[in-house]
Amino acid sequence: MMVGTASALALASGLAGSKGASAQQTLRVRRNIANMSLDDPDLVALRWFVDEMRGRNQSNATSWIKFADVHGGSYSFNHCQHGNWYFLPWHRAYLDMYEKAVIAMTGYTRFAMPYWDWSNQRAYPPAFTAPFYKGKPNPLFSPLAGDDMRQVRKPVPNLPAAETGLEKVRGVLNATILENFGGGRPFDESVTPPRVQNNVTPVWLGRRGAISELESGPHNYVHDEVNGYMGFPAAARDPLFFLHHANVDRIWENWILQGHVNTTDPLWLDMVFPNHFLRLDGQRYSVRVDELLRPADLGYKYDDSRVAARATRSQAQANADETRFKALFNPAATTVIPRARTGNIGAATPSAPLSTALSVPSASASSGNRVFAVLRGTKFGSNLHSVRVFINLPTAGPRTPTTDPHYVTSINFFGNKAHQGMGSHGHCYSVELTSALKKLGQNGLPRPGSLTLQLVPMQRAGSPATDLAFVPEMIDIGAV
């Protein structure tokens, strides 16, 4: 144990002065770990909590492993929401679960989870790289319990600007509606035609929608690149998980502060995560999405939270955009949008990237429309790291740089093997083409017959050169 009785009393004494200030400061502040010292009270409290939880019998309902298992185990996801529009609120509730547990255990009422802003700080935070802290094993260095302090993360992460940098994050923040920014409403492809979510029963928590670029982009990239536990459903066994997701949560809050609005659809707001979460007394509890919309309601804010000097989009504007975006996925939608579908796509591999001509709707669309490609029913091999997407570059391959103007984005994978079993009908990815088309001098929809799409799978470093195919069943192009 890192903290014995005497040192625990010393810690409590050292933080006592900070506790008194909490009455004057209504909201706890989640801060950038790059600006925090190793002795920062938030890091001291987090070390104490992690060490105490790891030191418990791991079959205990309130042990480190059991708390992490709320998200997922070694080879399968549990309650965590990925690939649908509950991704952001569920993980906000999960972080809140840990934050409240740290406060309850340490008595430090001003504790707020730090965030790792990987758009600026590409290396691991120093608090997580030192095997020892003040002569004792550092709980933040290794997620492993007991005496085994072997580091399981990659020693040095490779977080290129194209995947996690400021420009990438700015692109993500350009999304105009929640379903494009944070993930789409779930649908059921086990029936024909596919059935789109129509109630708030928990069965929809096991379904996927369109995976957003925030999730398939920087979120998944960081998980996979850090690796170790972070590359598997058991990611929450690594304390770095919480700083990563605090940053994702911060991006959501910044999206709101920049003038965007969440959906008002009751299918989102009224969904309950039933008994998904744990208190330190071992009791489970439920949370409803509409309880998770404002960080202030959960008692925290971010150190860079500020309203941007830009016009706020009205809820009516967002609702209209949402209706059009929803029509991309709902065959029964009454809203008509310019759209076309290409089927029988074939397989892409690193040695044989796929280049395919896409059907483009001939219906007119204004230059202000946003253009999306929706990759449906995708299956992917377990040794893939990502798939790079290009347009109108038939020669694109693994060596083509992401700085090429034809580059659109990368689809990154997290927990590949576990995701294989989550729905036999594959995954759906929403990829916005608008910016890439503008780079090539095209506003709005391209002319029919003028659009080709390239899919370039990228093999995970050090993995076998097998099981590397990426296969979409079909690709829709639409303007919304």
C-alpha cells in the first residue's frame, strides 16, 4: 500500500487548507495535467485512490478491477457505450463515478480529474511515466496490481498531428449536430429494412449507430496507440484512461461553448443507463442522459471553459439539420435529401487498397450543404490499426501522406477483437467529405461520375500480416 495510516493522516492534514476553500468555490476545476506539479493535490489524491483500490481483494465489488469492469473486461465490453449517440453521456457518467469515489475515499472535496490534452502534449504526462514517486511504487505508472510493476503501455506514444493535433480537433468541432459530433442514434440491421431506434428500452444500448469522427478518430487512435490495457475493453484498468476521457469530455463541453446545442430528442434525453454505475459502498445506481448535459450540474468545470465569440446556433436550426442527417440512415424517413448508394464494394487490404467509383446523387444540392459518406456494414480484421480515407486519388496507398489534399480522415479501431462480436452486421462510419472536397475546389456535391473513394488499411505495428481486410457492404453519399 502506498498510503499507510500515518501518511494518510499527513495527506488529510496537508489538504485540509484546500478543503476550507471549497465552500467559496462552487465548481471543482478539471485542469490540464501539463500545468500540474507532481505534488499537486489532485494527483496526490488520485494516487492514493488508485493504490487503495488496487490493494483490495480484487473480487471485492469496490476493487480496482470491479470498477474497471463496469466499462469492460479483458476481452469483452460491458456497460460502456460505443458507436452510438450515448457514447459521450455514458462516459461522462463513468468519469463522474470515479471522481465522486475519489472524493468519498480521500475526503478531498475539491478533487477534479485532470485531463490529458493530447492535441498539445503528445508524450505521456510525467506523473504517469515514473516507476516511483517519493521512493515508493507509483500507482499511476502501472495499472497492474500487486508487486508486478511491469509497464504495459507502449514506452513512447506516437501521436501525430494528423490524428490527434489541433487541426484534427478543430475539424471535429465543426460538426453542427450531436449525431455527427458524438455518434448516431442506434439502429437494428437484423431486420429488413433496418429499424431505427424508436423507444428508450435498454435493448438499444446494445445497438450501434453511425460512429462519429470524434470517436473513430482521436478517441480510438489514443486508445490503440497507448495500447496495453488501453487497447482493450479493460481500458479503465489503466489510470491514464480517465485523463484521456476527461479530454474527450472537455471537447464535448467546448463544442457546446462554441455555440452548438445538444439534441432535444427524447430518445436521447430520456434514456436511462440502468444500474450501470457503482458507489464505494458497492451499491449500483442509474443515470439518465438529461442529468448529464451540463458539467456544472455534476459539480465541475474545465480550466479553459469559455464561451467562444461566435453566434449560437438556434435549437430550431439544429433540429432541422438533425432531421436531414437522420434521413441518411432511416429508409422510412419522409425528409428527402440528395443521396445515392454504391454496393458490392469489395475488400481493401494494405497490399491492395480499394479504389471505387461512387454513385453521386443527381438531385441538386446547394453549395452550403455538407457532404457525407456513410460506410455501412463494415467488417475489419483484428490486426488493422486504422483505415485511411482519400477521395479522387486512385494511387493512394500506405505510403501516401496524410498531408495530401486528397486525404479525408482516418478510421481508427479500439478493442478490435471485442468489437468483432458486437453485432454480426458490422459497423457504420460517418465520414464528412465537405472539407476535402473544398480543398479540391468543389463546394457541395461533386458531379455524378466524378467521385472516387480510396480505402487504405494500415497494419498495426508488430502484428502478423494476416487478418487485414476492411470490407464495407455499401457506401451512401448524401448532402444534408
